[in-house]
Amino acid sequence: MRPKKHKTTGSNDLLRARLDQIINMKHELVLLAGKVSAACASVQRMLEPAQV
């Protein structure tokens, strides 16, 4: 006998805070993370082989 399948209604989402509401987006470490991410993306673009 198989277990019953549970339907998710999304009601649990109402009780969860969004991550951007929890984290202070103006905190210095958050700002630093954005700069590091942008720098990594630009380095990756430079390292990709040129498409002809």
C-alpha cells in the first residue's frame, strides 16, 4: 500500500519571511558581496574564449 500524496497549498509560505526582509541590504558585508559577485562575473567574461 502506497502512502497518500500530500498536496502543498503554499500556506506555509505566508509564515515565512522573505530573505530580503531579514537581511539588511545596506549592511557593509552585503554590499561587499555584491561587488565581489560583479568582479567575478567580469573576470569570467574576460576568460571565456572569443566566439567567432
